[in-house]
Amino acid sequence: MNAIFRKNAVFGLVLAGALSLGPAVFAQDAPEGGAAVKMPFFPMFQVAKGSGGFFVARPGLAPEPGVAGRAYPYVSRLTVNNAAGDKGRIFLAPDRQIALLNGADVVIGPDPKSASARQAKLLSGSIETHLGTEEEETLSFSVVTEAAVFRDFRGRMVISAQDAGDSWKAGVRVASGKVTVEAPQLCPSRLGNTSGLVIATQKDKSFTTIDGVLGDYTLFVENGTEPPYEAAFHVGSRIKIWRSWAPKSHLLAVSVLIANVDGAVADSYAFNEGQAPVKSGVVSQPEEGASADAPAAAPDVVPDELSDFDSGFGDSADSLSGDSLFGSGDDSFNF
């Protein structure tokens, strides 16, 4: 019994020490006879600063105010009150930071696909990532939302998520750097400097819209076979995707419409899963009665104007530049 008590006491002291120390405690020693190894992430993330409305809930525990300088275990849930001025900032490594803006609700944890990678599950609100520079290699970090996944980060950007009632929304604005965006029927597509989009998907997965809100880039859209369809995207471009399932074959049937910035239809096609696309929105029928044409009056869950969803991104990518979010020194806290 005494041995167990002593063991637990020692563990408690070690844990307390780790929680109170800064980034230096996470430095990895150089292998014998070799160069120092740069760790992509701390073993635990560290709170840099936070307002009174910033809370951290460690696994199995109630939320508590985030304490600057303290390290927390991964799989902790971070929340920020939805009030002006409530924000938080954490370190994943000395040069890898995440700012949580008001209304943010996120779980920071390891990526299930890789022990060395990290993942943020963004449930709602907005976060800003500052993960290295454009010149650095791509970082093994991803942000998962209900509507889309953002991964292979490099640089600085804002990502938002929203529960819009009957649909989920997610968006990104890249200030500098690059990120890969992926969603149902949206193949991995790379966004670069000063680019952004918003994705909205009905919760039953029957309908999706993708809207260009910043910059020029190319999106790759599934069309049943390889290679995917390449859609040139600009501010005001839109993709609409309808989905249904054939009653007998249970094949996923997809109809896609791509609109130009002036609203005119640039292209449209439809396909059954694993089959070549058919133009003009008509889908082949593998079985009698297994029609999967686009609905004549499919509900558009995203209005032509994106309401106030992207207002959290600022008027332009310039709002993310300089010291407006992270400041230039340890004592700054300028969001």
C-alpha cells in the first residue's frame, strides 16, 4: 500500500511540474552522436493566454478557466464564450499556434490516422491557425468539421463551423500559406494565399453547396470515374450537389451543377457511383425504377447572399495579417 501511495505521489509531482512549465520542458534531446530532432508538436498543448470566457475541459473533468503557461493533455475540449472580447490562444509547439475566437468549441487531440499528427475537431465558432510559414514543409495537422475537413496546413488562416439548423456549414479564408479542403464529392483541393470558400451540407447529406468567397483556384469534383472534374473557382462561383440512393441497387446517385460568378450554368453532369458521368443532369438507371435524377425543386439551404456566416472572417484576408491576432511579443494579446 505504501509503495502504491509513493508511486502515485511521485506521478502527481511529475504531472504538476509538467503542467506548470513552458515549452522548454518539451524539447527533445538529441540522439547520441546525432543532431537534435525537431518535434512537430508538444506532448501536451500549452495555453498561451486567455480571457475570462476561455475554458478547458480535460478528459472526464468539468470545464475550468484556461490558465496561461499551463499544459493540458490532448483530447481536452476548449470553449470560448460567445461574447465580444472572449478569446484564447494555445501553443502546439513554439512556432505553431491556434487562436480560439469568441464562440469557438473545439477538441484538440491526436490524429487517429497518425500518432505524430494532431487534429482539431471544430464543433462551432472560429479558430485561426498560425502553423509555420509558406516556406516550411506541410504540417501534419487537420481541422475536422461536420461539413468538410481541412488538412496539410502551412501558414495562417481562419476556419469556421456552424450548425445552421437543417444544415452544417464550414468555411476557410487563407491569409498566407496553403491548405487542402476535402468534403463529400469534393476531392482534395488545394487553396493558397488569399483564397477562401464556404461549404454547406444538409444534415441528411442530400444537398451541398460550395461558394467561392475569396481568390481564384481550382476545385476537383467527383464525376464517377477518374480523373475528377476540374472547376475553375472565383469569388461568386458556386457548385450545387444533389445526392440520392437507388432503391434497388443502393448506388449513390449524384447530380452536379457548376455556376459562374454571374449565376449562369457553366456545366452540369450526373453519375451513379463508380460509373461514368452523363451530361445534362440525366443519370443512367442500372436497374428498373432506380432513377436518380436531380430533384426538380431541390431546396437551396444556402441563400445567394451568405448571410452573416462569413462575417467572422473579416472583410478581406488583410484582416488576418500583421499582428492583429497573435501580436508581436509574449505580452501582447491583440486579437
